[in-house]
Amino acid sequence: MARKPRVEFAGAFYHVIVRGNQRQKIFYDDKDRLSYLQRLEYYRERYGFTLCAYVLMPNHIHLLLETGKDPLSTIMQGLQSSYTQMYNRRHRTVGHLFQGRYKAILCDQDQYLLELVRYIHLNPARMRSALDPWKYRWSSHQAYRGGKTAVTVQTTMVLGQLGKGIGAARRTYLQYMEEGLGTGHEEKYYQTADQRFLGDEHFIEEIASRAKDKEVRPGGPRVSFERLQAAIAKECGIDREALIGSGRRGEWVRGRRQLVYLARQWAKMTTRELGERLKRDASMISRLSREYEENRDTRGESRLAQALRSK
């Protein structure tokens, strides 16, 4: 399915994920890491965006930022190109360092700011050979503790929500971080509406009103899995239990694919939760969702959305 154009406007809040080409490492040593951060700070000053969090991992990078008047595409083009040129000169390599297109998720800042900062800062603890995120040098976690970093990080947006005084806010922040330890990959932060947005229907309506991209449309209704299952079964003219059963009849499989995809989008369910409901492993759930996304029934979705909103 073709990727949709990015939605860009002043004040947009993005979770950006940059990966190495073919999963290769993008930092050879600490000198590379410092060079990337120095460039990040240069473009932060040049384009006036607000950086809320970052982490540099061996083969990928997470950035959490709010744009100013210059669009994200301009920021990332300068940052990625500049670092790639430096890396190729220093290590005498050629070609692409980064995966073709970075992922940029336009997020509801009010709902996801705290969660995403913690998720980004705990990345080192989720490595196969886990590292201590408290001691990890290459994230903005130290800025939230009052330490110095190579990049200016806006911490007050988070700490201001956690306490009246800076000391109390930092203590609450550390407790919040500790509560997140032990959690694995959080797929909910990647299950985007319309391939681009992390937020509910009201958030996407707000984006639609601000963006120049006329293709932005509000998402479907927020519903429970049970209501969605019943609505799809009725739309397909099959028994609702057939959607979660093991039968392979064509109409059952088509409905099952739609159920998995829309349960992610409209019921905000994770792969794990769907696997438990359908008694299938995570790879099968992902496959069903991908197969539906490649050939979506948008008219059917519109009928479902209208039926669910009318109840």
C-alpha cells in the first residue's frame, strides 16, 4: 500500500524513528554519537524546533519534537544528509547510511507526551544485552535529572506536569521511569491511524482542520472489541463466533482480517490482546492486519462506522 504524504504544520508534535539502512549500525563509536548530537543541536537552533526527548541506539534513533515554522522534512533532510556525509568521510564508506524513509508519527501531545518520553528513555533497557537507562549517556534522560547534554532539551513540558517544584517533579519523574522498567516493546505507539497519526478521532479532526493535506480524515469510532465483532459479523452476514474461530471459509477469513485491522485502529487493541482473543500468535495477527491493509474495504468501513456511531 502506498505511503501517504506527511502532514506538516507549525506546532506539529512528532515521534520520529530513524533506522540504519538494512539494519546496519549507524554509530561506529562515541565520536559518531557526539557528532550526530552536535548536528541535532545545530539544526534545532537553525530551525527553532523544540526537542522533548531523544535516544541514540546502535542501529536506530528516536526523536520527540515539536516543529516551529519550518517543516519536519526540512529539519530531517539537513540532519540526515549532514551526518551521512560526515560518517562516509570519516569511515571511508559510500552509499546510504539510513533506511530510505524515516518514520514520523504525528502524536496527540496532551495524551502521549509523558508516555513517549518514558518509552524513548527506556530503550536501552529493552536491548537484547540490556543497558542501564539511568547510566546511558546517549539519551535525554540526563537532562530530566538536571544533568548536561549536548542538545538543548525542553524538559519543563513534562516536569511541569509532575510537580510544582523542580525537585519534586524530578523525583516523580524517576519514580515514573522505574514503574516502566520491565515493559517490552510497546506496539501501541506504532499502531497509527491512517498510517500517520497517534491519537483519537477528536485529535485527527483537529489535525484535519489545521493541515493543508485535504486527504486527512477523522478515524473511525472508538468501540469495544465486542461491538466491533458484532458489527462486522452483521456486515458480512456470518456468525460472530466464526470471526474468531479456526474456519477457513473465504467470508470468514475476510471478516477476520478486517476485525483484526479495525480492532487495532478503533478499539486500540494490541497484538497481544488480539492474539489472546483469537487464540493466535503475534505473527498471525500481524499477517492478518497486513493482508487487510493491502486491500482495504473502505466502503465497508464507512458503513461500519456509520452503524456503530448510530447506536
